[in-house]
Amino acid sequence: MSNRLFQGVIHQMRDAIDRTIGVIDETSVIIACSELGRIGEVNDSVTAETMASPNPFVINGYTYRSFGSRPRPEYAVFVSGNDPEAARYANLLSISLSSIKQYYDEKYDRSNFIKNVILDNILPGDIYLKARELRFNSDVNRVCMLIKITNKTDISAYDVVQNLFPDKNKDFIININETDIALVKEIRPGIESKDLDKLAGSIVDTLSSEFYTHCVVGIGTVVAGIKDLARSFKEAQVALEVGKVFDTERPIVSYDNLGIARLIYQLPTTLCDMFLKEVFKRGSIESLDQETLFTIQRFFENNLNVSETSRKLFVHRNTLVYRLEKIKKITGLDLREFEDAIVFKVALMVKKYLSSNPVKF
């Protein structure tokens, strides 16, 4: 659609500008031109690096000026000549075409529509009206995933994710900010959580193994209506936030599998502080050293089984029993008792939550 839009403008301007004028895309293909026979030509002399220039540039007797709304310019206008007048024409054309494209995108572009929906920038009553205007299928199942880039590289993660999901009628890739990319994916009915985890895993693996870009992915719940996409996106955000606090080593966090961590994350920090003071003697939990905390973690991972835990820790059974007795003496909780173990597990998670959200007085 952009090609026809640009060609319409170029056609109207060719009489006012007595020069050859046109537009090339990011693949260096001429998509609009005052000389119709040149449409479709590939201009190899213009590369992605030259198009990244913020100023007009001259190549082979033509003056170019890049424009576009994505992180890197998508298009460039060209005007025959390398004189100041050609540069002025190129600047005017780029401003005009950029404004026209932005207006068109805001009115008709589906990706922009989806972005406004997930960010709550559109009134609920306008969502279905706009969806009908864009002939957008509102009733299929979709899920939101939030991809957060954790290390800075020269690779455009946005472009990589777009290539992974090329069907622009069903899947939408949206740049939220410098580090966050949203994926709104159409899925079949009855899809299971493990399938969504596998899909997120393919994104993490591709970025990591092929492009050395590390990321974490938050997965919202599957929604049936377009109006609920904003909820799925917020759930993906919460999944990443909760994962950052409680599951720092997991690259994929699903909102459906947060468990008790979601409950703790939603509690006021003052209430959490009161809980710790009620359960433990003052300073008792802080007095546990790293070795003791590691022992506790392994004990929980092995379902409170003393023999199995001692085997995994490569210590004698009596050594582990001694450590557990020491913990009981310090905290007043016997981790071999199920109820005490539950209280201690929750307390550790609350402590972790408070460390990331300190109580403010």
C-alpha cells in the first residue's frame, strides 16, 4: 500500500519538479518514480549503511534523503542532481512523504492499531469499530509475549523476531522501547502452555545462538477477543517483573505458572514486613549464611528428603541433620515438619520480594 501511496505523490509532483524523482525501500529497490519504467530497479549503490545517514547524501549524480518511522530508515527519496536545489527538493519530499505515511499508518496500519490496543491508547468502544474498518479478525485466539533484551548488541532484535514471524496478517511485532519487543501471536484453539513455552524458547535460542543477543520472555494468557489483548500484555509484563524477583535464572516466565510468587508480588510491602517480623525472631533470617541458605534450597528441591538431600550435597546424613537442627534453633522452625517448611519457603520468597522493593516509611 505504501508503494501506491508514494507513487501517487510522486506522480503529482513530477510536473512541479522538473527532475527525475522517486523512492527506494530498505532493500534498495525503486518502488516509486516519475519515470515509470524504472520502478522495480535495484540500486545496489545505496546500502543500509548509507540510508542510515541523517543528512542528504549524493551517489552517482542523485541526491538522496532517508525517512521512516522504524528504528532505522525504511525509505529514501532521490532527486537527480547534486546541487543545493536537489538537496532542497529531497528534504521537502522526505518530509512530505514521511508525514503522509505516518498519517496513513495511524489511520490504516494494523500494527499501529494493535500497539494502541495493548498499550491502552484506544477507547474500548472504538476497538471493534477500528477492527471492522481494518477488516481485522477480532475473534481468533491470540497471546501476547514480551521480549526483553538484556544485553546490548549491534543486531536489531526487532528485525530478527520479524523474520521469525513473517505472516503480518496474523502475527504482529511491535517495538515498545529500546529493550522491549511485543509479539502478538495468533494461535490455534486448545494450545497448551508447553507449546507456548516452546515457541518462546525458539525466540530465546535463535537470538542467543545465532546473534549472541540474550533476552527473557514473559508470556501472558491466551485471550479470545481483541479487547483483552491489553490484559494479556500486562500479564506478560507482570510475568517478567515477578520472574526478575523470584526466578532470576529462567529466561522464559509464563503468567500461568507464577504460583505463589504472583500472590506475594501483589501484597503491600508493609504487610510483608509484618509477616516476617511475626514469623521470625528479630534478625534470625538475616543471620543465616550462604551455605545454610544453599542447604535449605536443596532440601526444598528434594521434597524435604534428608537422605536424598545429603547425597546431592555430598555430605553425611548426620551433618545435614545437624544443619537443620541449627536452623531450627536460630529461626524456631523445623524444616522437616511440613507446615514449618511451608512457612519458611514463603518467608524466603517474601524476603526476596522485600529486597527488590524495600519498605518505605
